[in-house]
Amino acid sequence: MTGDFNIRDSFWDLNFLFHSVHSDMLFDIADSFSLALSKPIENLPTMFSDNDQNSNSVLDLVFTQPSFMEFNSHHIHLDWISSSDHAPITVDIPIKDEDIPTKQRSLIKGSDEEN
């Protein structure tokens, strides 16, 4: 589960000093789906303000299943920002090369099995 949750909290934004009750509700919802907060590879902001009065912040979050350790981190790509004020986020999903044995079966046309 990922998205722009528009919740500032010191738990995921090291530059923000306060805790929000809304983050508790978000964690309750995520937990109901057996999801946990993914940690970024680097602690970077995900939203960039065009107003000098507001600071850049972390509003975009990723929740994954904690039982899949290889999915429990994500990348924030500052170099991919274009017209949006948010940095794109990716999660690497390893795909193992695996040979799955299969059997080919066919029916002979007009045979009793086909009928």
C-alpha cells in the first residue's frame, strides 16, 4: 500500500518534531491488512514545497508485508522529479529464476477421450 497520505509525523520525517494522532489511525488500518511501514534506503523528503515558508517533508509512504524482508525497503528518486512536487518511489521486487516442470497433454482428434 503506498500513496501520498498527507500526514506529517516524527516517526517517518526526521525533520518534523511532532507525533500525529492520524498516523496512529493509519498504522491501525495498515495493521488490519498485515502491513508495516517500509523504511527508505535513504531518509529523504518525498514532497517539495514551492513556498519558502513551508519545508520539504515526507508525506508519501510505503507499507509492505513484514514477512517478505526483501520488500521492506524502498527508494526515493529525487533525480526523477519532473512537473510534480513529489519524488517517485520504487520498491525492488526480486524475481527468482525458477524452472517449473510441466507436462504436455493432448487429445487425439476423434478419439473416445475427446468425445
